[in-house]
Amino acid sequence: MGVVATREADRLAALRSLNILDTPSEERFDRLTRIAAAAFDAPISTVTLIDEDRQWHKACLGVSGREDDRAVSFSAVAIERPEPLVVNDACEDPRFADNPLVTGAPNIRFYAGQPITTVDGFRVGTLCVIDTRPREFSTEQLALLQDLARIAEDELNHKELAEALAAWRESEQRFRAVFDAAAIGIVLVDGTGRFIEVNAAYEAMLGIPAGELRGLPAASVTHPADRDGDPAMYERLRRGEQRVRREKRYVRPDGSVVWASVTASLLAPGVSIGMVEDITERKEIERIKDELVSVVGHELRTPLTSIRGSLGLLEAGVAGALPPEAQEMVVIARQNTERLARLVDDTLDLERLQAGRVDVDPRPVRPAELLAATAQVVQPVADEAGVDLRWEAPESLELMADPDRIVQALVNLVANAIKFSPAGTCVRTCVETRDGEALVSVADDGRGIPADQLDAVFERFQQVDASDRREKGGTGLGLAISRAIVDQHAGRIWAESESGQGATFRFTLPLYRAEGTVAVYDRRATGREELARAVRRHGRRVLIFESPEALAASSERFVAVVTDARLDADPGVPVLRSGALGELPG
């Protein structure tokens, strides 16, 4: 047996002697991954051990599985040397560019891993942080990662907690350097919602010195209309969610407003850490864009209708027979005018859906009715393309959905599947129940979608190939509209595919429950819509009220009122707080 083989056998023996492989999660290691993810603003962090043929995560944040094949493991490479392994961009590194963890989920682009060793000096695993975008790692960050890895080693080797705490205190100065030098705002908040500490970027964002912010409630600098969202965010963290993201407004001392995207994580019991990014400029751009889309869309609609009608009359020969070349040009002009009109209609439709200006009226409906209505629209398209359509739905099932809107989403999905299906193939649409909700699937046998574009296809004007819009037609908005419709029904939509093997689009809808109507009230329009979606997930009919007085004056009978806001008037019906949605009475 060679020296290398002997060394590996000894390393594996040292790993097994720890008696830690395949043991349940432990807070002492989970805590380290939370700290590492928060300190480096990384979506993934793990404490990983390497045995003969796999990598196994003793603690993992941001990934669902506990193990992978050793052949694809970054950490297996990291333990070859005592110094940390930093990969700034895995796609540019020949060792990892073709790795399935890079080309597919979880789409690793950045990796930083510090080996952790046994008391005998055997490198048995790593503490690592991972991101889905390329990054650079500073000297201070590297030192902090090494400090955290030393704590992991102490825990791994059962050293006294006091020693681990001492190691953490030694790294506190480095943590402070990273905290203060971060380009985005970072805040530490206690269990009562008060600031423990803020960094320099957060100070600059609000224009308030850190010394004045410490001890203040976060609500004191939050826009009044957004204050109700913070307690709900902290409650979700306490319930076990690892990361919670929301957009909110802060008010500066001069009265100006700052829009921010806040990502919060539970750092320790009673302490949360928030990453705060200034998105004021992005919000202003979105506002201007939405106004421009709305104005331009409405201004284009009337002349386009007139032009389309006039071209149609010319094509039909109302003004007399046209020379063949002129007739062909009129046909082309009419077709392009119709496509432009569809683009305007789809753009306005999407803008209204995303702005919440489209009323959704869910009611009990059988999926067979939805599929039949969809078939009436898409069957001629399928016949022309030579594509077979198959429909499957249980007769006894009832959904809680707005039929018109869900048919609109289905037409978009099925028509899209037909568009990318070769002649002689089949598009299959089926409805089934799974995990207490309805699952709708539209599958085709087309060319499929690359893994890195499965999310992007739902964005505006996004298509798998830039030439698709020219070759296949369409406005590039159908999937975005479908997603907005499903979102309003409190459902989820996603795509599954392997390139060259077809694609399946799936979305969920709530099942109908006959227990009764639920009324929702919140002072904020956004709060009312969020509550309505939450109740729709329970398959209940929802009525939305803008005031307690309107609620009390209604003649309808309600099961409950769901609210996070203080009621200034007696609604005259039972009240249930939104945190207790699971307790809706039957």
C-alpha cells in the first residue's frame, strides 16, 4: 500500500472515530452556518465531512440534500491542502466548470472553504460558504472564515465551550471589520425589534448616526404604512424560516423616503441580522416604466385598431383588387399590426396584474370545465401545427379559482407548448391532487429548456433562444402573465426540463373548501391583498374590506375576519389574527 493510500486510510479512520457521520442536525453546528451565511451575505453555508465516496453535510443552510457524490465535491478538493480553497468563478475554473453542481442546481459560482481537522491533524471536512454569483474574497473575510472553521473544529473535537467562545472573541475584531466595510446596510435587531448594532452603510442610508439608532425600535425609522410587516417577518423567522425577504420604506430625518430590500436571518435566539439594500433608484425606474407602459399602451391601442381594420378592408378588396405585390404587402402589414396589438394588450394586462388592479374572483370550479374552455381556444392552433392534445382531470375534484383567469394562464401554457412541439408529438395537460392542493401540469415533447433558464423564462420578453420570437411568434409575455395570475391565486408556478427531452410547466391551485366565507381587513392595500392570498391557500372564498365600518355594514355572513391591524370599530363578527390562519373555523 502506497503512502498516499495509507494516509487516506488513516484520515478515514480518524473521521469515523468522531462518531458523527449520519447523525441528526445539532444546533452547535447549525449556528455556525447561520453566522457564516449572514457574515458573508451568502445564500449557502455548510459544515461538510468527506468519507470514502461522498460529501455529507453535518449542517447545511440553503441546500435541501445532506450528501453528494465525492467526485463532484468542492470540499473534497479543499481538504487536499491545509490552506483555504477560494474559487471566485467556478465557470472559469477548469477543475469545476463542468461540475454538475455548477451547471445545475444549486448552480455554484463562488466557493470558499476552510479545511477542518481532527486533533491528530487529519483534514476531514470543511466549513464553507457558497454563492450563485461570482465574487471576490477579501483578506479580512478569509481570516474570519478561518476563525469560524476553528470553532467548528473545537465543536468537532468536543473541546470545552469556553475555548470555542474564546476563539470567537479573538475573531470579533475581524467580524467588525467585515461588518463595517460592507457595501450594503447590516443591522442586528433584538427580539423586541430594537436595534442592537448597525453598520456604516446603514448609517449613511438613513442619515442617522449609529449611536442614535442603538436601542431604538426599527419601527421608529420605518414608514408608517410598512410597520405592520416587521412583526410578521420576525414571526416567520421564529417559526423556523431560514431567510425572510421583504421590501419596505424608511423615513429619513428630513422626511425623504428610502426604499430598501431587507433580507433577515435568525442569528441566535432573540437576535436577527438584516441585510439592507437601497433600492430607491430601482423603485423610481419601475414607477416611470409602469407609467410609460400604461400611457404608451393606451395611446397605441386606438390607432392600432383603426390601422388593423383599414388593412383588413384593403386585404378583403373593399377598395378594389390590388396588384399581387401590393396584396402581399397589405397581408404582411396586417399580420404585423395584429402582432403589435397583441403585444400592447399583453403588456397592459401584465402591468395591471402585477399592480394588483385586476380583480380576481375565485369560486368553486371543476378542472374539467377549465380544460374544456382551454381546448376550445387552442385546438385550432394544435391542428394547424399537427400536434395532438390530451386532457386529463378527475371528475370529482373542485378547485377554488377564477375560471377566466386560469383559462387565460392555461391557454398561454398550452399554446407555448404547441409552439415548441414537433409535428406528430403530443401536449399533455393533466390535473391531480398532491399535498392537499391541486397540481396542474402541461408537458410537451419539444427541445426542452436549459437548466439555467428554468426561472428566467417567466420574466418579461425572455425566451430560450433569441431567435424564437422571430421564428415562433408570440409577444414574450405569456409566461409572465401566467405567473402573475397564479400568484394572485396564492399558487406556485415552475418549469421542469432536461434540454432535448421536452418541458413540463406546473402550477398549484387551492382545493375548494365549503366551510364558508372569510373577510379580510388591513389598513394597507398591500396588506389586504397579502391576507387574501393567504386565505385563498386554504381554499376559502374571500371578501376584502377597506374599513371596519364597511365590514360591519355588510349583510353577508362571515366565518372570520383576518387582520394584522388594530380594528378601530367593532366589525360585529369573529376576529382571527393572521398568524392563526391554520385555525380558521369550519
